[in-house]
Amino acid sequence: MSKLFDLSGKHALLTGGSGALGTAMARGLLQSGAKVALLSRNPDNLKSAAEALGGDAGAVTLVRGDVTDVASLTAARDELTAQWGRLDILVNAAGGNRPGATIGPEQTFFDLQIEDFAGVSKLNLDGTVIPSMVFGKLIVDGGGGSIVNISSMAADRAITRVVGYSAAKAGIDNFTKWLAVEMARKYKGSVRVNAIAPGFFIGEQNRRLLLEEDGSLTSRGQTIIKSTPMDRFGKAEELISTLVWLCADASSFVTGIVVPVDGGFSAFSGV
């Protein structure tokens, strides 16, 4: 059974791998035997992520690249090809939000800043499509592998305030299914495409939104916990088993799905 989840000899690239969730996922891939490359446009973030991986850092390759820029990613692909010769796994974890694409409590939809809305879509949706184009070709040329996108609870359910992020993540869900079908039909099932939809996890981006400085819940944090049957936020390491499963032979007949890792949030009606 353990062989089904063994990633020994596999080469994996994580975009946005310098964040808290990305670092945890990188650690999980390393512990499962894969060699891992982290891609970010910020070299300081890459260095910090490598340091956070501690003793595993020797197996980590750091690659500069902008997920919204084809030329930048093509250069990163060429760098990886020279070093590894192949790529088996792509995890599209880059993403984020902007204040102008969020509707505050005292605002209405008509306060939306369309430039920020477009920027959030570019980072999250384009930042998933473009790496899939550039690095997906490397996976195909190597004989196959797995692409895992990172979605969100905001993709499937209306969550107040985060209009730009929600629309972009919904696009990722649709793109995941479309690309899964395309890859399966064109490459005889050798390339699988799936997504993980995390529930609510504490990271630097949302910490002040969900937690007060003393660690107690904000009003929004309380609302989220009330809507999460397991009555807590997720822990970054709780994404690892789902990621490894989707990357390994254990899921060899699985493609085109979005797996919630959310403590029951997506199943709960509120009643």
C-alpha cells in the first residue's frame, strides 16, 4: 500500500511555494520522496521558505519566476530542464487578493475597483493557466504526471466581501475540469489534473481578518467557525495527505475533481 503514495524519483514544482500553505505542502512532498522546486518572483521569500524546510532544504531547488509572465516562466522551465531533465508534478499554489477587489462592511458593489479585480483575476486564474501551459508541456514530454491547482471555498459558495478572489477561484475550478478532460483525451490519461479547495486556514494574508491581536476570534472569524462543523480552522499540514494522494499512483484513475479540505464547511447548510 505504501508504494501507492511513494513519490520517490518524482520532481515537483510549487508556484507560490513560499507561503505558509505552500511550505507545508512542499514539506509533505519532500517527506514522500519527491524532489521539490519552489517558484516565486521574490528571492527573499524563496530563501525564507527554504530555511523553514529545515533539514529538507538540501532537496529543494529555488527558482525565480512570475506566474503571470510567459517569458519569465519559460526561463524557469529551461532552468529546471537543465537541472532535472523532467517534471512530474506541478502544484499551482500562487494566489492572493487586493483591497480594491474586496467589498468592505461599509461599502457596496459599486465601490469595486475594477483594476484590482482584474489584477486578482490575473494573479489567481492567469497565474494557474500560464504555469499549466509552460510546465504542463514539460510534464507531457516526460511521459505524464499530475497537475494540482489550489481552489477555495469561495469558488463554490458566495462568501461576502471577496468578490474578485471568489470569481477567480471559480474560474480555477472550471479550468481544472476543462484541462483534465483535455489532457485525458489528448494524452491517453497520462496527465491528470485536479484541485484542492482548502477551507479556512490562518495565514499572514488573513490573520488580522480572522484573529484579534490577543488571538481571539474577530466577528468574521466567529462567523466562519460557526459555519465549520469541526469548529476550528485548518492546520497547514492537513493539506498534505490530499496533495500527496493526488500526485501519487494512489489516485491514478482520478482526474477533474475539486477536493474540499474544509472541516465540513462546504457540506453544512447552517441548520
